Amino acid sequence: MLLVLGILIVIAVLLVLRPWQRRDCRWRQDARKLADGRVLFTCVACGANMALPRGRSPKTCLAGQPQ
Ligand SMILES: [Zn+2]
């Protein structure tokens, strides 16, 4: 019974932390600013693009997610 409980805890931790989404994303700020004032970031690791308000930087990796 303790084994089952342990497995459930491990699964819950994996679902919450999602370690597979924490790959090293190396965001580079694109020099071109978007028309609405946001700044475009491009990940050189997976090629994802993210537009964020000025002064913020991406924290997550978008690898494997639909754009
Ligand atoms: Zn990435």
C-alpha cells in the first residue's frame, strides 16, 4: 500500500513540475520590435517565438508545443 502511495506522489510531482518542459530555452531578444510595443523573443534552442510586453522575458520553453 505504501508503494502505491509513493507512486501516486511521484506522478503528482511530475504533473505539477513537468520537468520535461524545463529544457534549456535560450531566448534571444529580437531587435525588431512589434508594432504594438511588445518585444519579440526567439529561442535559439527550439526556434519558438514569443511576444512579451517590454521589460519581461520568457521563462518557459515552448519546445514541442503548437505555435
Ligand atoms: Zn526553446
